[in-house]
Amino acid sequence: MADARPVLAVTVGEPAGIGPDIAIRAAWALRDRARCVLVGDAAFLALTASLIDPAIRLSGISRLALRHSGLPHFGPDTIPVVDVPLDAHVVPGQLDAANGRAVLATLDLAVEGVGAGWFDAIVTAPLQKSTINDAGIAFSGHTEYLAEKTGTDKVVMMLAGSPGDGQPYLRVALATTHLALKDVPAAITKDGLARVLEILHADLKAKFGIAAPRILVTGLNPHAGENGYLGREEIDVITPVLEDARARGIDARGPYPADTLFQQKYLQDADAVLAMYHDQGLPVLKHATFGRGVNITLGLPLIRTSVDHGTALDLAAQGLGLADAGSMEEAIRVAVSMVLAQRAAA
């Protein structure tokens, strides 16, 4: 009987952080649901796994063998590891620029693997940008790097998660991402906002299986500008873009005041919220999802999910098994659901 589990490349991120720990534990916990393939230093990960739980079984594969013969099949009791060797010994909690290129190589292998058909999606553990930059490679983050590697001109950052207690699944996309607050208004243009809405609408359909996505859009200013008294971005930019989007078949509603939009009575009728800037939408989601949030990159020609937190070097230095693997587990679950949605639509 064919193995229907989606095959996920799980890059383990910064080796001195919690990434290897949570990647191993999450892949093992969800091995009946996904064929997770860890991408990292096989010897280091085997040692880490043995210290976490001697019952965890890893099996290494060289990049050369993978390229020559493809990914061999392993049952649910073994986690394969594509070996991307590190260049320096790992001390938990201590960054080493000597390993920066190896960390980046795990992303390269994951992208290559999706293109070659080895993997259905990519799930990324947190990395440390400074390690890669200190290795002499200009690097601004996972999202930007994956966009460059895949030739994607525009991507959209979305975080998602379940608050629990029967509340609707929450998805929050961003019109702008890592910008100083003073630069946000100028970055919200008609063309840019329209493109974000197009990507969000298209990926909700293609990658989440939502036939007719409903998108609620926040204003930029307090009270959504209050008819221009608190700013004109809603009048001059956001409202015209939403009107044009609706004319093109995109169900985008708003702009709504952000301080009142994130209530169940509104969210229960929405598939996603589009917020104008990072700290307008993400604090709400991260509070609501209690460490179970997932970072999803929209607009790429592949599925990529990630955790919603950083490398936690201080926690890694204290020992294995202390970090909460919940966000990593949820990133794997979301990637699985997205792969299955794509399969169903094919």
C-alpha cells in the first residue's frame, strides 16, 4: 500500500538554538501523519536524538545519494536525515559564524528537493540571521531568501493558529512586515496593497482549499482614520484598493478599526485578516494562540511553514527537552493540511 503521508523537508535551523531539539521531537511525535525529513548535520542530530529519547530512530542520507537515487522510503518508525555537515563543533547557546554557510545550505537543499519532487513542502526551524551574516553572506531572513531562491518578486507573511475553546482558526496576513513604524504609511501603496490581496486570495484558494475566501482588512490609523480626521490613508489608498478588489472577485471587506476587529463575532465570518503592519496584527495572534502560532509564507511556488518564535539560545544552553515544541508541531500539521488541500485540488 502506498504511503500517503506528505513528505516534508524540516530544516533544523541554528544548531546552537532550540531548532534541532524541537524539530526532532515534533517530527517524531507526528511521524504517523507526516514523512518528515530532517535537513542538517546527521551525526549531530543523531547524538541530539539519543539524548532526547533513545527510542527515536534517525537514518542518514547523503546529498549525493539523494540526488542520484531520490529519497528512499522509510516507515513511520524512522526519521530520515539528509546530511548537511556543520563546519564547527556546536556548543548549545553559543553562536559560531563557522556554521553559517551550513545553515544556509539546509535551505538550499530543501528548495532543491521540492523542485526535484523529493519533498512536498518545507518546514523551517528558527535560525539566527547574525550567524549567516557573520559568515560573510548578506542575509535578511528566511522569507526573503526563499523568495530570491525561487525567483518570486512578492511574498506575503501570514501567521496562523487556533485560540482553542471552539474559537475560529485565526489567520493574519501583513501588508508590510519588518519596517520602522515611521516608514509604514509610505509603504502602503495602491499597487502594493492590491498585490498583497491578490496573493492572499490566491493562496487561500490554492493552498488552503478555501473556495471563496473572505478577507477582513484593517485600517492603518486609529478608528480607521475616522473619516479623515485621524489620517487619509483609508480614504486615499485602502478603500479604493478594496473596491477594485471586489470588482475583480476578491471578497475583501473594510477597512475596519484594528482595535475592535479581532473579536469572535467578526472573525467567525472571515478566513483571514489583512493587517497593515507587523505590530498591528501579530500581537493579537501570538497572544491568542499561546505559542501554537505558525508562520506561513504566501506567494512562493512552494509550501513553507515555520514556527512563530526565535532560536531561544538561553533556553538551548540549559539543556534538551525544555523548549515547547508546540509551534513546530503545528507548523508540521499546517504544512500537511496545505499539501493535502493542493492534492485535492489537483
